[in-house]
Amino acid sequence: AGMGIGGLALAMAANDTVSNMFGGASIFADRPFEIGDEISLKGVSGSVEEIGIRTTRIRTYEDTIFIIPNKAVADSPVENLSSRRKRKRVLSLGLTYDTSYEQIQEAKRLVNKILGDVGGIEPDPTVRLDDFGDSALLLKVIFWVSDTGEYWGKVAAINEAILKEFGDAGLEMAFPTQTLHVKQISS
């Protein structure tokens, strides 16, 4: 009986090993990603460091190694972030409620100018008055960065230019506020 249970355990372990080896063969054959690619799967994102016979190793953005059995990799949807041709950014800019219609138009013009000046942005970005928020008039800005390797540099340059240009134009960014109306009772 003991040999039967031991044999069953050995068979199950061998089954996992064989499944992982077939998963590895599938990864090598299909090549959904390569070493150095940034990928996202099973809630883990990072750079592929090693594709082995049994496991794939991913260096996460927190600089840890995540080891995933190849069977799980082969059975999961994999998002290859390195294959992106461009990268989308969405900004929500809150302006104070005392911002006039003309100032909103100026803010939209400034954002479009900044996007053009920074360069490397796909044509026809979206810049619109999107919503009346709890504490702010919300401008929605949607743009695509053409060179994904330049993404964070472009985003930082755009954010800094918006801060400067809005300040120079007297456009006041909002922060969460509440207005309290107190009714006076005469005695």
C-alpha cells in the first residue's frame, strides 16, 4: 500500500514536471516574449530574465524575482508590454470653480501647445472640459507618446510645463475643498 501511495505521488510530481516542460516548449515555439521583454501576466509585471525548461523568471519593478511555472505561463494570457508601438497617457487637471470660460479655453490652448512643443506626441490629442467635479472643473487630457522608451521623460516634461504655464497664465489648480454655508439665527 505504501509503495502504491509513493508511486502515485511520484506520478503526480512527474506530471507537473512534464506539464512545465511542455509549457516551456510551447513558450520556445510560440515566442510570445523574449528575454529582456517587459511582460504582464497573472498580476505580475516586469522584465523577463530567464526562460527555463520548467520556469520563467521575471524581475518585477520592485526588483524582486518572480518565478512562474511554464505550465502557468503557457495557460495564461500574457501581455507583452515591449511590443507596444505607442503608449497612452490620461491626465485629469482640476481648475478652481472660479475659472472663467475664457480661462478654460486658454488652458486647453496651453495644453495643446505644450504637447506640440514637447514633441513625440501622436497628432490630435484630446483636451476637453470633461466634468464638474466635487472641488474642481476637470480638464481631461488624453495623448499617445510615439516612442515608448521616452514615455516617462515626456510625461515629466509635460507635467512640469503645465505647472509652469498654468502658473504664468494665472490658472489656479484646485484642491479638495468644501464650502460651509452657516445660517444666522436672529434672537
